[in-house]
Amino acid sequence: MTTLAMTRNSMQYSDDEAWDLVSARDRAADGIFVYAVRTTGVYCRPSCPSRRARREHVTFFKGPADAERAGVRPCRRCQPSSNAPDLVARAREVLEREEQAPSLEALAAQLGVSAGHLQRTFRAATGLSPRAYAERLRSERLRRSLQHGTTVSRAIFDAGFGSASQAYSTATRHLGMTPGTYRRGGAGLDIRYAFGDSSLGRVLVAWTARGVCAVYPGPDDAALERALAAEFPNAARLAAPESPAVREVLAAIDGEGALPTLDPQGTTFQREVWTALREIPHGVTRSYSDVARTLGRPDAVRAVAGACAANNIAVLIPCHRVLRGDGGLGGYRWGEDRKRRLLARERSVR
């Protein structure tokens, strides 16, 4: 089967990645491609709620026209030939192409629909208004520029912000800090850290004046120190004797005692995901799609997975309780074996 050149948020997706979106029933992929099931002769949207077909029976097409030319018919349940996904895809294409996002009225006129219809259709498909979607895109462009060492003023201009004040207001919500602090890799943070032993092995615990900012299990103290330095390269890091904070964290890891106060360092969206993870009950798991829907952003499955991977506070922010849509473990920053052990332990005492 050939790989399709499917574009979503300016990224290329292979057939395997498309299958992951189908497995997650990702509504944001509607309008990007359709899939056909050879055994039934039917093609569907990625979000189709019908019983999932076997992977070896599935072929992907760029759109309904390509699928129908191949001799398959549209699914009666998800109606993939409907033009709503196409409208959303065209709107996203404009928003992703234009540095200065058009107003809702201008975008609707460009697409030949009413502003109200566009707003409702776009929000139903993505969980965001066109304006919020454009704001997210600008913040992401700003983040990438800052990560590559671009000056703050240049990054603000390149991201398409109209003014520095607008950029600071928007970026502080999405990055969790000002653009300057983000670019400096945590400069201005004072971090203390210490080591301890837990049921997961050796653990580094780091904290700021506001709470615990990192919990890293790992093979040895030197490797854990390097991981902390890589995550907070410009923060003031100082080794400290074991403290009550460390003892609280070690007890919490082993399921003995209350959680300490946390100070997670991340973007606004990441912190939203981490808050949702802390609401997953002990002994229960959720899929990445479940978490995205909890946030009211069903299109954000891959972003949720990215936030889980970026979590610096192992166990206390329980990203280990999030699995793939098919029930597989998925990735885990601190190793699948640790994830498997944590889940088994939690299920045994549920």
C-alpha cells in the first residue's frame, strides 16, 4: 500500500499514522482523509463510530472522490461525503497559511459560507473557534522560534503577532511563562534537588519555592542530574540534603500518604492535560482520546500524548494511567516496564 501525502497542521502522515487516528476516532482528521474497508466496499470518516475493521482490510484515500473512483460507497452512518469536514479542512488551510489570521467574517466570506455556520461547524469538529485555533497556531510558531534561539522580538514578528503586548498576553497563557523566560530555558528559577530510594528504584526529587517541579526515576544519580540539567538548563540548580518534600514524594510514590504541593513547569495546554491526569482515579486507566474529550478538545489526541511525554513529575502526575486507544501501553518516559509495574500495583489495591 502506498503512503499518502496527507497534510494536517503542515505535517505529513504515513498510513500507519493515519491508522492511529482512525483507531482513536480522531474527529480532527475528518476532512483530511477517508478510509475504505475492502471486505465491505464502504468508506468512512476517521471518526466513524462503526465497529473497527481489521488493519489489513483498510485502505486510505485523500478524499471521498478518490474513494468513489476506486469503487467503494460512502458509509450511511458517518456520511463521509458530507461537505462539513471539507469546510473545516479549507478553513484550517487558510488559518495555517496566513500569518495574520482573518476575522471570522472575512474567513467565512472567503469560504463562501455564513460566519455563524463556520463558527458552529469548526467548533464541532475541532473543539475550538477559528480565532482560538489561529491563536494556538501563532503560539506554536512562537514556541518553535524561541526553542531555536531566535530573539524574542524577531520570534514575535515571525509568529504573526501584531504587537509585543498581544504576544506576551497570548504566549503567557499558552507557554505558561513570558516569551523571554521560555527562551532562557528556565532562567530565574531556583531549583533544589535531592535523591531517595523508592519502590521504583533511585529517584531524583526537585522543587521550587512553590512546590515539587520534577520527579525522575532512573538508573543512577549522575544520569538523573544530567536529565534535570537538560530540562532546566538555565535555572539555578542546587543539590540539597533530603528534606520533608523528598520524604513526602517517596511516600506518595509508594502509595503511602498525601500528595505534596506541585509546581509543574509547562505550557498552559500541558498543565491542563496534567490536571486532567490527576483526576484519573487510582487503579483506572484512560485513553489519549478520553483525556482529549475531557478537555473539550477532541482534536488534540496527539497533543495530549505529547503533554504526557513532557511530564516531569513521574507518578504524582499519573501519565502512566493513559493508554493507547487499542489498550496498548503506549510510550512512557521512564520505561514501559515501570509503567507496567505501576499499573499492576494500582489495580491490585483498587
